[in-house]
Amino acid sequence: MRLPVLMMALLAPALPALAVETPELQRAVGAAQAVGAVHTLRQIPEACARLEGTFTGDAAQPYRFAPVRTSEQCQPRARFVDYAKAQPSQAKGWKLNDVIRVPSAACPAQQAVVRVWRLPVAPTTERDGQGQSRIYLEDAKKQASSGRIPQVTMFAAQLQMEGTACQ
């Protein structure tokens, strides 16, 4: 009886270090994808983008993904930024938004893991009668000319390969 209590007392200080970041969205592992098949990983409508990926069959770079604009007419309310430049972390205010796992059909022991991070901004306090935050052209022009461009939510994504590569 004393051993479990002693183990908990010894492990308690290490628990925060062992804690795994839990994403805001929970999803199951995706369907296995063939080499060369372009597939959508995730839609990000507020950034007018979707993440597309493909297994390349190249041992040096087995998977490749990129954000793709969904429509020229779409007006983004968020930005998709480069992961290397943004360096998202919880300490900087970023939230782990989603973890997308895509297994390879050609090599079931290997999967691509894309982590999507989100940097939320504080909502504006000005709301109209419908509870919506509106942007009016003249007000936006005045704001931009004065150098006060409002911040928007940002997204960044990181790719990691997990598992063992097949020969």
C-alpha cells in the first residue's frame, strides 16, 4: 500500500514535464494515402486556405504539404504564417489547434503528422445590433493610413514524420 503512495509522491513533480499538449480539436487517424495522391488535410475557412499534402516516395522528403488558397473571392479573416518564422509555443500565446495523422498506404509503419497551431486575438468590443463585428471601408482606410492595422488570428503548421521508413 505504501509503494503506490511513494511512487506518486516521487512522480508528482515530473508530471508537468510529462504532460502532452492536447489539441483543441480531436480527430481520428486519417485514411491511408497512396504515393503521389494529393489530399486535403484540413480546411481553414477563416484564412481562405486548405492544407494539401502528398506522399512523395522520396526517402529524403517522404511527405510534402502546403497551404493552398481556396478562392480568389474569399476575404480572409485570419492569416496562415510560416512555422519556422512564427515559432509557435504555448508560452507565446499560441494554442495547439489540431493534430492530423495520415498513414502511408505504401508503408503502413510510417505516417505524416501535421500539427496546426492557432494564435487567437482578443475579440473587438464593438458589435452591431446582430452581435457581429463589422469592418467598414472608410474606417479601415483611416486605420491603415494611421498605421494602426488590427491584428488577426494566425495559423501555422508543422510537419513531422513518425514511424519507420520502408525499404
